[in-house]
Amino acid sequence: MVALGVRQLRQEHDAAAAVATLSDYKARYPAGAFSVEADLALVDAWLERGQAGQALALLERLPIQKGTRGRELLALRAELLARAGRCHEAQADFSSLLGEAVGDAAEERALVGRAGCRADVGDTTGARDDLARYRERFPNGRFAARLARAIEK
């Protein structure tokens, strides 16, 4: 059932069907052997459907493990929190990702995200510090050109 939901999402590009299939699995087997996989696929399906609030609600209930996938999920949760106007909570997740300098995409997203949240809550010095750190750590990163344009303005 989980494999069907993942196939509907990834191969058939039918997020609505995936949500239905995966939600049915979760209702039938709330603690099933593939419960975590179903939850992670549901997060992706909700995002695909443009329902960030549903994805965030599910992410907030999930235990996020250490490791690469955990860092990606933590970055996603922080970004969704920021988008929902919950910057103080987002900053905690972003800061958690920045506690170890890994040089991965999650760190890059955390620096940009935390800078944005800091700016939103009036901490312009902190925002500038994060942007300077971003330019130092990721001079050719995926956000570098956009940040350079924003700083020039």
C-alpha cells in the first residue's frame, strides 16, 4: 500500500491519489512497519498539492532523526515554519542545523532561512551576519547570485 502511494506520487505524479492511498494506510496501520515511510511520502504529497500547512503539521509530529535525511527534514520544517510566520520557532530549527558546519544543502538553506527570519523580526545585524557567513561558506551556492543582487539594492 505504501509502495503504491509512492508510485502514485513519484511516477504517476498524482499527489491526490497518493494522499488518499497513504492516508488509508495510516488509518489502517497507524503503527505499521512502513509508517515512517508513509509519513515522509505524505509530506511530499502535501507539498506537491500546495498544502504546506498539512505538510508542516505532519512534520511537527514526526521524530526527526540525525543524518542527512534528518537534516533535510529539519530544514524543510524550518522553512515551512518561517513561511507560516512562525519565525521564532523556525530560527531554532535553523540554528540547530548550523550547530555543526557540514557544508551541505541543509546548512546552506539554514543560513538563508535564518537570515530571512532575523530580518523579519527586526534583527538586521543577525541577518547581515548570516548573509556574510553564507557568502563565506557558499560563495558559489545556489542562493549566492540572488543574495548579491539583494545586497546591491
